[in-house]
Amino acid sequence: MKYLFYLILGSLVGWFIWGIFTKDFSADGYSLLLTGLILGFLIGRRNPKEETE
């Protein structure tokens, strides 16, 4: 859960920095970004990469 918290915190910081440069603090864009990040995190955690030699 710690990694998920850091993922959400990092996305908030990224959204804030992106909003400063573009002057667009749209909640729609952030919600889509956060949904994609969380889904990707959960899928990647459920199906970890197989290490090859």
C-alpha cells in the first residue's frame, strides 16, 4: 500500500507542475491520469514480469 500512496502523491505533484505550465488544472484530466496509473499499478502487481537470464 505504501507504493500506491507514493504513486498517488507523485501524480498529484505531477498534475500540479503540469497545471502551472499549461494553466489548466482540470480535474477531468487528473482523474483519468490517476485511474490509469492505479489500474496499471494493480495489473502490474498482479502479473509481475518474469525475469529472464
